Amino acid sequence: MLFQDRVKIYSRLMSDKGISHNAYAPLFYRYLWKCGVKIKPPHVTKFSHNVILQTILFFTVFAVFFSGVLVFANSLGLNEPASSQIIMFYFTSFLVSVTYGVIVSLYILQVQKKHRIPNWSELN
């Protein structure tokens, strides 16, 4: 069975269970699917894979956004941060991202169990 067919079956199943479209097919996943990337939807992915992916996504957005804030603050003439502050910033960003990844993955796991969502290989 083709990947896109499984995504359609998955979408139909999730909407039948009353789960919102943005919850079962987040914008980032839809974008990747349109680009041809064959990444499994979050509700049929292993917990550990969800933690890793959610952590990477959040860290990327969080770090890029706040790096922009630091550059903007520097352009306003505020003090340039020391290298130890930058290291601490990225370390804190990483910890926040891991926390976010675990929380989101636990939520996805809870939805999987509550609605008895089948494995990716069982979608036919």
C-alpha cells in the first residue's frame, strides 16, 4: 500500500474518532508530506521517536527565535552576551525543549491509548 493511501486512511480514522485535524496532522507533518517526506503521523509513531522529533522541532524554533531576540537586542546597543551566557542559553533551551518533547509525547501516547489507535502497519 502506498504511503499517501495510508495517510488518507489514518486521517479518516482519526476524524471518525473525533480528533481535530490539527491534532492528528500538525502543520509541520502536512508540509513534509507535501514535500514527499514519508514520516509517520505522530499518533502512530513510537513514544521515543515522538520525544526526539518534538524536542528537535521545538529546540530549532525556540533557539532561532531567541537568537533573533539576542541579535535585535545587540543592534539596539544593549550589552553583547558573554560566551558563558550563550552556552547557558543553549543549555536552557535544550532542557526546555526536552521537557516540551516529553510532555507532548505523553499527550500523544494518552490519545493513542484512549482511542485505541492501531499501529501504522495495521492501517489497511
